[in-house]
Amino acid sequence: MKKFCAFLMLLCVPACLAACGGRSPQPQYYLLGEEQQPVAPLQGDKPTVALRQVSLPSYLNRDALVLRSGGAVQLVVSEYHLWAEPLNRAVPRLLEETMRPLLQEKGLNLLWPDAADAALQTDVAFLRLDGIPGGSAGISARWRILYREGGLLAQGVFTKEADAGNTHESMVRALSRLLADFGRELARAADGAYGRFTAQHRDGTGKTEQVPLVIKRGVR
């Protein structure tokens, strides 16, 4: 509670100074990302996995960082702390940067944003992507992997938390780490789904079976 109160004071001080001095605080910009080396697509006729859809909760559809103030119902919009890149672009970009090298080690190419011709299609729907100052950052997302004709190969829910620290920068870094963890989990799931896909078509049946919901939880 003390950490949260201190964080709220940090949010209020710029506004108070602006009211007294007649000037608005300088906006700060943040970018999701991990230290990753760009990887070129595999050459030749390689099997493909696509990030087809990545959706975010509507409360994140804004330029400002949105943080939880405690509990599950109250949010704080950080007016002077802004995303440098729209989240609906930044989140799939970070997933793609994490997944691509892992899938290429397995001989699979990752397509994003052009997903029409991929053998496997991956859909992700985020339920949460935020944190509590002085507490934890957290993400929760449902995912599914289908083969191109529409059959379900794998599905699951990924939920994980990490220490958020006491600043906006530390919160963004925590969310970046969590998204990278999720990307690694998706890459493993896609590799396994492709193995099942090829096995089903090797015997000539082409059938897919309903797969159980896989729930991945963790605290960092």
C-alpha cells in the first residue's frame, strides 16, 4: 500500500507543477521489446506458421499506459506516459520477434502480418496486459492454433505475473519479459501442433481431433 501511494504521488506531482507553472509536463514514451537480433525468413519451400489475429482488451485502445490501482475494477490512465507504438502493433511484433528464431530452429517459417498462405494459423486474444504499481505486472491470453482448412490442433490459456517495480519504465520492462515468455510458449505449441498436423496427414486420413485446453500459469 505504501508503494502504491508513493506511485500515485509521482503521478500527481507533474500535474500540480503544471498547474502552478502554466506548463504541461514533458511526455515520456515507452516501447515494448526485448534484446533480439533480427532473423531473416528461411529460404526455400518451408512449412509456415502464421500469427493471424492478435486482439487486445478495449481498455488498452489508447496511447497512454493503463495501470491497475489495486484490485480488479479500478484503472489509472497515465496521461504523460505514452506508448511510442500502438499496442495493437507492438504486441504482435514482440511475439513475432520471439517466435521466429525458435520456429526456424525447427524448420518452420513464421508469417506476420501476411498470414493467408500459412499451413498453420495462430489466433491470440489477450484478456489482460497491465500491472499494479509496487506490485506485479501480468498478462493473460487465450490462444489457438488451427490448420489452414480450419481444424483445431491446439488451444490454451497463458497466465503469468512478474514484479512490476515502482516506475513506468520498470512496468514496461516487466510486460516485455512476460510477452517474450508467452512468445516462447506459443512457439513450442506451434512446433508441437505442426508435428500432430503432419502425423494426421501422413496416414492419409487428414482428420483432426478436439484437443484439451492447456493452461499455463507462472509467477516470475
